[in-house]
Amino acid sequence: MPDDPDHSAPYDPAGDVSYELDDIKVQYHPRSGRDQQVHRFSDYKRDQASNKPSPVCDQEPWKPFRSRLDFEIAELALHASLNKDETNRLISLVHRAAGGSELFSLMNYKEVSETWSQSSHRFTPFEQTIISVPYRKEERCFEVHFRPLWDWATGLLSDPHVGPHAVFDAEQLYKYNGHQFERFIDEPWTADAFWNAQSQLPPGGKPLAFILYSDKTKLSTFGTAKAYPVVARLANLPVNIRNGNGRGGGRIVGWLPIVKESQKDKHKPAFVNFKNVVWHKAFNVLLESIIKYVKTGFWFECADKISRLLFPIILILSGDYEEQCVMALIRGLKSKFPCPVCLVPKDQLSQYGVYASRHASQSESVVTTARAEGTVAEKEAKLKEYSLRDVDNVFWMMLHSNVNGAISWDRLHAHGGLWRDHLWKEFGLIVSEMGRNALTTVDDNFEAFPRWRNLSHFSQVMGISFTDGSKHEEISKLLLFAAHPIIDRQKHPTAYQLLKCMRGFVELDNYTALEVHTEGTLAAGRAALKTFSELMMEYIKMTSDVAVDNSDSDLDSENSHPESADAANGSDSASESQPTGKNWNFPKMHTNSHVFDDIVSKGVTRNYNTKPNEGMHRPLKNIYRDRTNFKNVAEQILRIDHWTVIAGGMRMELDELDQSEGDEDLQDETDMAVDSSAPATGTGSVRDRDYSAHVKLGSTQEAQSFRDLEESRKSDAAFAGFRLKLNNFLNILLPTSGIPLPGGKRIQLMAIDEIIEHRFLRVNFESLVDWKLRTDYLRCSPSFYNAPRHDYVIVDANNGPFFARLMLLFTCRVANQTYLLALIQPYDMPIGARKRKDKDLGFWRIRAQPRSESTFISCRSIIRGAMVVPDFDEPGDYLVVDGVDTDMFLRVGMLRKKAGF
């Protein structure tokens, strides 16, 4: 929420008010000086960007380039990674081709570089310093590159494009469910840590909250060249800006030194401590500009011309397990307490439980006390009681910040790694023992799945090494639907239990991915965590016959970030696989216990997921490969990175300038059919929606008569009596929707009348998760990329929603009104008693009506699309894939709950 009054109209909650369903209550922090407000849901703006005044457009945003053409040529050379000779050649060609009125004045690569350098002031530039750390009686020096964090953050706050979106007061948000207000959490300022931080500040103080990420990455193919970037994001900005690629998005603000390790120093405690000292001393350089304001704050005038007393805090620290150990200065996996957040014993990592939390003040006290011991041995013994290192933690200097509380659960590594490095590999080992037929069946079933937008279509998964973590996420959503036919509960009890564990994982993963959490979803998520833990404990018992010490595997994978899955081809035996004897005591099994506490404390997990930060590694690797001489690369890489940031800002301002001047090239032209009739659902009454924004048809075909259509589809029972059935449907649809029949007479479409087929449907729907608009893009085509494709939908009806398959999308004109209609095959046959497998594996089973029972609906009655796959064990039965997105997960969850499981 902005500091200025909300544009939607609040009403006084203190009076005699009858609340309406979905009313939103905003309770501001007491020190904000702002009164509680309650808004009607229709007035409440979850996305406040539309309420911000547009900044005045810079009429010459390309400066210091002499012309727009100069900038755009230089921008092209930058993004294309052209080297010096290629840039000079491009400029020469432009000069040869120039003949228009616009000035092009750049002469060569040197002038391009100098002009980029002149524009460096547009964004906080990098600085460089040297730190020295003693080791074995010698001082070792290291370069540190950094942007002063304070300058970077205040630069964003003063930017008229970014600053007005910043939120400085903590909020608690509530939604009325018909009985009471239920709290919900999404952004960091809606969670507890931001609220508590503001409570610790002097009156009038505002948290300036930082999100910091660090991790090593390989620049070269063989890993001989590495980088250690630090990425900062401002937690005061909304997630669409903060996690985006624009001016308010994440930026590299530091480049930490990597300490070379010789064989003689490897694993020595003194050298390990030395590396940690280097890290924290280098990070101190990065934090130095904000540390000086943690006690006193700083009055700063933001872009909205309001001066605020800002206090910097470290709200979130993001990284993998290895990085978290360095941040918290704990001793890692094999120590007594290997968690950087709590004091869980190392032999209880696989168990579900609650343990005492770590706190920075406690750690600082332990280190101080240990240093007062009489001998080195006594000091080490004291430190080992808490698995701490004898190193000063830089974050101890950040007043109002707690390093252990800031360290955050990471979906990419902690949960994604649990699937990729453990559950998936376990599945591969078990299925390979079942034989080649089992492996082939899984692959064949994956290939038989229908396609779904933004979801990869796999022709093979077994025996393939995937280097993309997102592929593993997609496999986890689909695997149960492909694997359940080969695993029988009686014949393969261990494998079946693993499938149950995988379903528990998918449930938990979906709860952790929600973009908004309510008190209800938090409770459900905690229950899912408990269920998953119990399922895993049962599986561990079933596979504990063989003792195998693989406790190091998790740490090794964290260090090297493997993103591969190996499932070897085994024998042809289809018998139950033998227990694997895997040791499940590793951090990824434990860290899930912190996820819902982190959500309550710091907001939903996308606020601290490392995925958008690791996505910034790829451009660094490209710059290293294309734009450096492979020597002393840090300065070269950061220079190009800085120019790229500047170019992005200039480009955004140019686009805004074009838009303000009405550039016709920016207009969106689409081939979409819009319903011109009054609002109506297929069989229900008028609903208060903007239906022109709800559904649109595309991929328009030639008009055809009913006679031609029925003749071309005469072998398909779904189209039998098409015209007569449509007449009956329209004669019911119009009156029930409040639309008079033309001339007061029944509609009688003739065989020569025409309809227009469409093969594309765009459906906008309100997500159950965050109540924002989402879009499905659906196909209904006899030949889409040389194969038939008829997507599935959820249809709204008077007796409740049902699933259906699209048979035909078309528009029909009646009395000068255009109706968007669909012929569907309902998938609402009674199922009877639900199978145990459905309950165990979380399947929602649906059954198709005969094609002869096809029916018509208004496209307006389509709620959204759905991914539906065949049950390969039961011909005619189908299973709904609930993991395609978080909205579908909640919708199917509601159906399962209603059915009693």
C-alpha cells in the first residue's frame, strides 16, 4: 500500500456496518499513524501500480548519446555482444546506408564505449577496494567490487518510475469469509518480520528492507573460471517489480572474492575459518554504506516528495545450504546442529519436529564466551556445542536484523533438490529393478499425455539426464499419472509407498508455491508437511534393512548444484525392488519444517526463492564468453553488466516516450471474435462480469453452412443432429439469460444458415489463490501441429462445475447478435465409490459421457481450462492434473474435500 490515501473508497469499520463477503480489511502498523480501512472487494486494488501517477516523460532519454539512432545502434551492439571489430563494422555499414534526416554520429567502438561510460551516472556504478585477511602470519589481499547499497536503494526510491511503488508501513490484511475476517499474507510488508522491525524503530521510523542473495557460479564450461555475485532486491517494492527485469528488479551489487584452496589447506579447520573471515570481511564492504544508518536512520526525500526516516534492515537472506552455513557461520552438515535456523540434532534431520531457534544475539554471546575460555580446545568445545565458528559475523552489526531469522527457505534448492537429488533418483532405482518394460511404460505414458501451455511435453524421462531444474519440477507434476499403472499396492508395497511420498511432496510443494496464503491455506500447508513427513518415515522404515552411509550426498549436491537425474536400465524382472537403505538424515529433509514459519514471517516463498537470482548467472556467463579476454574478468563483466542496466533504463524511457506520442507501431492487433450479446452463462442466469474480457475466440476459419458441417462430420456421433440441438439450446439460453427471442418466436436455424468455426480460445479467470486475473490459452483443432488437439475445460453450471472436452468452437449470429458457443463432450458420468489409489495418490477421477451425449454451452460459462490425462489402467476414465498451477491445485482440492478425501 502507498503512503498516500488509497484511491478505492473505504468505509468506517467502527460504525454499524454489515460486512459483505470478500471485504478487505487493512490494518496498518500503529506507528504509521494511519487508520484501519475496510474496502469492498471490487474496489480494492491488489496491484497498486495503476494508482501511481505516470512520471513526466524525458523527451531525450538517449542522452548522453547524441541522437536516438546513436543509442539504438549502440544498444544493438551491446545486446548482440558484438566485439570491437564487429561494432566498428556495424557502424561503418550504418554510415554507408545513412541518407535520412536523422543524425548518426558514432564513429567507432571507442566512441561507443566512452559514451556508455559517460552515462554511468544514471545508475549506481561499481566501486572497487582491497581487503586483507591474515593467514599463517601473512596478509592475503583480495579485490572486492561493489555498488554502495545505500546509494543503490535510495536511487530506486528517488526514481519516479520506481519510487512511488515502494511501501514503508507494515500492514496486516484480512478478507471477510462470511463469518469473520481471515488474515492473508503475500508481500513482505504484510508479514510479521516487517511489522516487528517497524515496532523496534523510533517513532516515525520506516524499515528500508533489503533482500540479499549470494552464490558462486561457474563462468566457463569446465569450471576453471568462477564468479561470486551478490544480488540485491528491495523488499519495499511489489513482487512484480522486485522480481522483474526492469529498473526496480534485482541487481548485482557485489562481486565477492573466491579463495583458492590448495591441497595442503583443504579441509583444515584454520583454513575453513580463514575463508569464512574473507567472506564476511568482503560482505562488510558491501554493507558498510547502510551499517552507518542502522542506529540513527536517515531522512530521505523519495520520488513522491515525502521525506521519510529510513532505517536499513536485512529482512531476507537467500541462498543454497552451503551459502546459508557461511552466512550463519555454522559448521555445516556433519556438525552437531547442522541447521542455520534452528538447533535440530544432526541425527534427527529426517524427523518431523519443532526445535529451538537460533538467534544472532545468542550466537554472538556464545562466540564471546568461548573466546574467554582458557585454552583453544576449551574454546572449540564451547563453539561446537552450538556448531558455531570462531569468526565475527558481519550481520551482527545490522541492528534490528537477525541473520538466522533472515535466512530463508528456498523452494529451488531445499524442495526442488529434495525431488531432483533424492525422490526422483530413488524412483529411478526402484523402477529400473522392475525391468525394461516398466521403464518403457513410464516413457510411453509421458508421451501420450496431451500438451499444455508452459509445460514441457516429454517423450522420454527415464534414463535421461536433465540439466534444467524446471524440467524436474514439471516431471514431479506428471510422474504419478504416468507411473501408477506399473506399480501395484500388493505386489510392490515399497514402490507404492514411494508414490504416496511423491504425492505428499507434490501437495506440499503446491502449498509452498501459493502466491497468497490465508490462515486456512497455512493450516492446510502445515498439515501437508506433517503428512509428507509421516509418509517418508514409513518409507524409511520399509527401506531401512540395508545400512548405507550416504549422509554426505546432500552437501555434495549443494556444493556442486547437480541438476541431473539418472535412472539406469535394469533387468527384465518385474518383481518388487529391494530396499535401498538410503540415509535420509540430510538438510533438505529438514528445512521444509521452516517454510510456513518463513511465510508468516517474510511473506510467500517467491519473495525469497533463489530462482530469479540464479537466472542472473546466465548473462554473466555470456558476457564472460563473448566480451572478455578471459583475464581479470570481474571488472570487464561488471562494466558490461552496468552498461546493460543503463541501456535497459533508456529503452524503458524510450518506449514510454513512444507510447505517450501515440506510436502506431505499439498498437495491438488481434484476430479475436467478441460476443456482442448480453451477458449469459450456458444454462444459468446473467452474472455481473465483463464477458468481453472473459473469453475471446481466435484462429478464425471460413464460414460454413449447417448442411456442410453435418455432412463433413457425419461419422462423428458428437455432431449428430447438430442444427436441431443448437436450435433447442438457443431457445433455452436466451430466455434464461433475460434475452427476448427474436420477434417473440422460437429460433429456427436453417440448413443453409452459416456458422464460423474458431480453433483458439482465450479464457481469463480470477485465480482462487491471489484473486488476480490469469489466462488459459486453449485449442480445439483437428490439426494443430499435424495432430488433433481438443483441450479440456471446467464449465460453470447451475448444479455445480463439471469438466468437459471441447469438440467445436464457433460463432453464430441470431437477429444481428453474435454468440460465442462451444460443442462439448461432458466428463461428468458418475464415478461411484472412489478407489483407494485415488485417495492415496490424490487423483481426481472423471468419466466421459458417450460422444452422442455432446451438448452446447456458451463460451461464457467456461471457468478455465484444465489438463486431463487418461487413466491407463481404466479405459474411459481420466485424471485431472491438479499441479499445472496453484489455482487448479486449490480447485481440485476443494472437489476432493467435498468428496471426503
